[in-house]
Amino acid sequence: MEIDQLAMYIGKRDAYGKTYYTFKDLFKIHRLSIFFRYGFYVSLAIWMCGMCFAMFSEVAAGIKIAVIVSTFGIYDFFVVGKSVMESKYRK
């Protein structure tokens, strides 16, 4: 199998490599946009809760660092995904 078949690809390419989007692709683009938009805001709230937990709790420093890094990693995933969606599927 080729890589294009394994990955979720939206749009069709012509012989010159230019991508064209059809009406069937609009639902996929909209669904991805909603996923990254709401995921961005939810992960931001979770990251802020993790920061508050790390500041106000009396647990070991390793647990505090793990909470901050793991929640920031989730937030960073949605930030990158949202920015890619906005730059790739600009209106």
C-alpha cells in the first residue's frame, strides 16, 4: 500500500499535483475543524487545571512535573493541529 492510501487524505489531485476539493470533502474538513477547535479549548482548560494542581498541591516534584508536561503535550497537539487546519484549509 502507498502512503496516500494509509493516511486520511482530503481532496483530489490532478496530473500536475494541484489539489481540488469537492462537496464531499467539505464534511470531512468541517469535522476535522470542529475536532481541533473544541479539542484546543478543552485541552487548554485541562492544562490550566494541571497547572493549578501543580501549584497548590503538596505532592512530590516528579508528579507535578509529569502533570504539567503531559497536559501541555495534549494541549500542544491541538495547537499544532489547529494551526495546520487553518493554514491548509483556509477559506
